[in-house]
Amino acid sequence: MSEPLDEQAQPATSPAGAGPRGRRQVKVGIVVSAAMDKTVTVAVPRTAVHPLYHRHIRRTSKFAAHDENNECRVGDRVAIVSCRPLSKRKRWRVREIVRRAE
């Protein structure tokens, strides 16, 4: 009984970059729509193996991401990070613009 019970429940040190809720997911994709106010649609490609033919195929997932200052344009490569729900479909926010569209 040398230490209170609350201090034992929390870890003494946490890994670098991890907050109290753990590591956040980060995805990199291309902005395909910037028509909404403070929201962009980001297409994130991934590769998958076809279940029958065992070939690698490209699949794309689209995410609605929060862009606070309306800085993103169509064609920009951006990094998005998971966050709390901001609206019905928005669960991501733009972390940084990796590369501007030409």
C-alpha cells in the first residue's frame, strides 16, 4: 500500500507519438473533391489479392476529411489522421499536404 491504486493503473511511460487513446491511424491519398466547405474527399488506394485468380488488384476507399482552412485542392496528395466523429461521415482530418497538384 505504498502507492495509490490510481497510479498503478496508468502506465509510467507511453510510446512516442501515442496519446491517452493510443496511436491514431494515418493514411495517405489524393484529394478527389474539394467542393464542400471545410471538407475534402480523399481517395486512398490499396492493393488486394483477388480471391479466385490470386492476382494483385488495386482497390480505392474514399474518406471525408476535415480541412479547417480550405487549403486542399483537387489532385493534392494529403496525409489524413483519424479523429473523433465530426459529422455523420467525417471521422478524419487533414494532417498535412504532402505534395501540391501541378
